[in-house]
Amino acid sequence: MASLVAAIWGEALFVSEGACGSATVSCSTCRLKLKPDVKELMAHAALHHHKKDIDQRVLRKMENPCGVCGTNESAAVPTAGAKCSISIKGTKMVIECRHLPRVEEVSVKVSHRHTTKNPGSNVAVVCPECMGKPCYWSHHFAAHWEKHHKNTPMPQDKKEYITVTDAEQAYFTEGPPKRKKKKKAKKPKAKGAKGSPRAVTEADKDWRKFAQGVKGKGKAPAPEKK
């Protein structure tokens, strides 16, 4: 019953098929079942974010939607009892989500680079203006800045960092780019095959020697009939 309510009202983008850490989770927006894998869920959440088809009533209530499950509030600092949280430790971001079987540590650099294996670039970003240096998901960092630091210009490097590339936007709205088919190299035809010169015989060689001997003297005489 709880799963049905969440699916109807968009309380969570993903609804666990059973207890936390179960074999699959179901997306309440498109009903697709996925493995509780952090990269797979992040990519799927990014898909609905770019398509803007997540229940907007839910999103308006939150400032930092989780980049894994989509619509649970993600604590900007690790907080006891929080369903989801995001933080940075060294070169990795520490992700906690109630739909993941464990706390995950993912490379920030790798996750931020848009590729076919990692289509979404949604990563943790530290707010330089807030006390305690909390982290926000990059797809929603601009909204946080507009709400809390409107009178302070956002640093240029932060602007560039959170900007979604055209390639990423196109990937989620138009689909993955089609791979160009490689043209197969034509194999050379074997000697004597149809359409290629036939093999030179001993008779041909004898005729060529004879023809070279009469070069400049007109046509070679026809062989005598026996």
C-alpha cells in the first residue's frame, strides 16, 4: 500500500520492492525496475530531471533533491536519521540514500564527466557562502544560490562547473547518439577470380618473348599451321 501511495503522489522517484537493499527498486514515474546500483539510479534520476516529468509539487517542497532517488530531500551534511545525504571526502562524494543497500563513495571527477557510461553529471558541490560548507547536488545548486545568496555573484568557476553541456542535455532529451557503422574493408579478389586478371601461363610467357623479339617490325607473324 505504501508503494502504491508513493507511486501515485510522487513521494519518491524510486519505491523499494520490499525492504531496503532489495533486489530491485521501481521508479514511481515510469514504473521501470532497476538494480539498486548507485550509478544506474543516478543516471535514471538524471533522465527524469532533464525531462522535467517528476511531480513538481514534490520538488517545490525541497531545496536539495537527492541525485539518486530523485525526490527525497538530501541532507547537505551527514545527519542522523536523514533518508538521504551528500558530502565530500577527499576526491570522492559520499552518498547515502534509503534505496541503496550501503553508503557509497563515488569519484567526483569521474561522475562529473558526461560519457555514455556515465550520462549524468549531477555531483556534490560545496557552497562557499554557507556556514559549515554544506554540499548540494549540482543540478540544484543554482536554485540554492538564488534563494540564499541572491545578492552575491556566484563565482565564475562554480557557474561553469554546474552548467549542463549540450551533449548531456541532448542525450537525455533526444536519446543516445547513433553509432556510425564502420565500413568493412573489401577483401582483394583472388587471382583468376571473375573480374580479375587470369593467371599468367607458360604459353603466355613464350608469346611475350616472341613478341618482344619482333617489336618495331609490325605485328608478330601468326604461328605456322602444322
